[in-house]
Amino acid sequence: MSTFKQKYNKKLKLPLDTSHTIKDISKQINVPERILQEVYNRGYKAADTNWQSVRQQGTFKKSKKGFKNRLSNEQWAWGRLMGFVMTNPKQVKEGAPDRDLYEEAWKHKRST
């Protein structure tokens, strides 16, 4: 199973393990940096407030053991950001947690 980061890099024809900054991604997809930063911030906070959803390191399984072996807040935030960039339906469909930011990002893309 590929991660959203790997899918993004494949889409850009880059090595799958290539890292990016929020600023890089903003330029590559023409979405304001502040929107991407807000997605990241929401992911970071969600790792603490909804820890049951945070996956275990090295797997795609939810952690049932609390904080043991789970992704860090930073890892979870990056995963959420990359899911947003790759239009993960669980994040951007109607009623999803980042739908408001997704709509704002698309308005910006259409206006430029």
C-alpha cells in the first residue's frame, strides 16, 4: 500500500522518498501556504485530541494501545497534509474535516 507522500512524488515523477516543505508543496500545486499550514496544524492537534485514530508506526493499523508505537504528532500532521494534497475523500468530501480548506484552496486555484 502506498502512502499519500509516495503517490504525490509519483505524480510529480520524483523518487518516492523525496521530502518536501509546505512552501515547496504550495508552489507545486498553487495553493496558498497558509491553507496548507492550517491543514498541518489541524493534523498536529488531532493527533492529541483523537489519538485513537492515529496509526501505529510502520503500519496502516489504528493504535489500540494508546500512545505506544503510534505516529508522532508531526508524522500524523504530514500524513494529513499529504492526504489533503492528494484529495483523500475522508478529508475533503462534503462533511469531512478539511472540506472548508479544500473549497478555499480550489477557489484560489480557479482565480489564478
